[in-house]
Amino acid sequence: MKRKWYDYLWIWTIVYFALGFFNILFAWLGMIDFLVPLGFALFGGNKYFCNRFCGRGQLFAKLGGSCKCSRNKPTPNWIASKWFRYGFLVFFLTMFAVMIFNTYLVAAGAENLKEALKLFWMFRVPWGWTYTAGLVPDWIAQFAFGFYSMMLTSTLIGLIVMVLFRPRSWCAFCPMGTMTQMICKIKNRGERE
Amino acid sequence: MAKRVASVDKKRCAACGACLSACPKGAVSVHKGCYAVISADVCVGCGKCGKVCPAGCITVKERETNEA
């Protein structure tokens, strides 16, 4: 099959994470990966993002597929089950809300900017070299650290399940995927194939 | 017509589209972001879609004789 321009979006994922090692403010670019799939689902009623444009899915497919970094074992049934998918979505959205709240606390002056990442919602990793204090309002930097933590954590989880199971096992419970599919199902309810 | 054909468990499908890129015949589409659909008359039953499906919701079955 002839490759299209969007088959190379896995490069974008690598560039995104690389940029975060130099300047954390680039983390804001990740909003594209957050808003575009929602836009497709809300306005188009489709999952074109997951199906064609998701750089992360492509990266997993590449590393796990042609680079053979996956055991290629079936994803355990419970991971692809409804309760786990929706449970993980609720958990992820809660963590997202906590991140927004922390940004608000910094904006309101109740908390100081923390120049660190929080991986797996537990482990603090100093990341101060990527930001010069005072460059932008503190809350903008705080959001960048929080958002990058979330993006990196989810990619690391994705890489772990890629190695353990199938290349795109992450897609079975990706919160964005679950959320956009939910929107599509609501939008297209009552319709039959 | 191939003897075997892929079939999707719509309830488990995450509509991620991993099967789309795996299908050598372009027989798969994702129906309105809800689930994958296999075009039975194009499918050759190779099972590549099932091997990449992260939700494990695609199985290859014997084609029913009266199926189009």
C-alpha cells in the first residue's frame, strides 16, 4: 500500500518528547493530540485520529512490529474489557483534573511552581533544566510540567504493554480512544450499519 | 472466494484501526468511530487483522456457504 504523509506521524511523537528534554514549554504542543481527536469525534463523529493520525499508535506499531520489540502475545481480556477501559478513563480524567487544579493553585499564588515531572502519578523526577524561571507566568510552566508528565507516563505505560503484549495494546484502553469512541457511539446511537 | 473470513466482536472493538493498516486487501473500515467492519467479499481470511488487534476481538472463521 502506498504510504501517505500521515503514516509518518510517529516522527512527531518522538520530536514531541525530545523537545520536552530541552524546553518544557513545548509540552503545550501536546494539546494538539488532545484536542484534534476530540474535534474529529465531536464534529465528525469518527475516530480518524486513532485510525490514521495518532503518532503514538504508529510508534507502538513500528517499535512492536517491524522493530520486533513486542512479544506479540494477546492482550489479556480484562485489559480490553469495558469496566477496565471506562475505569481507566475515569482515573485518567481525575488525574487530569488534579493537574489542572495544581495549575490553578500556582496561578492563584497558593503554591509555588514545581520544576519536576511526576511519573506514574507517584515518582518525582527533577526536570528543572528545561525551564528558566520567570520566562512565562508560573502557571503556564506548571501546566507544561504537569501535561508532559501525563503524556510521558501514558507513553511509558504504552511501551510496557507493547513489550508484554501486542504492539498497539495501549490502544485497547487508551483514555482518548475510549472517550472518542464513547462520543461516536452517542452521536451515532440508534443507527445501524 | 476464500474459504475463511474475519469476523469482529463489535462489543469488544475499540475502533482503534490497528486492523486497517494490517489488512493487505483494504477490506477493513471503521464504522463511524464505533467498531471495525470487514467487507466479507474482499476479505481473504489471512488473519493479519486478528494478529494485530489489541482487543483480541477479531477471529477468522470458516465462511458460511450461503454468505455473499
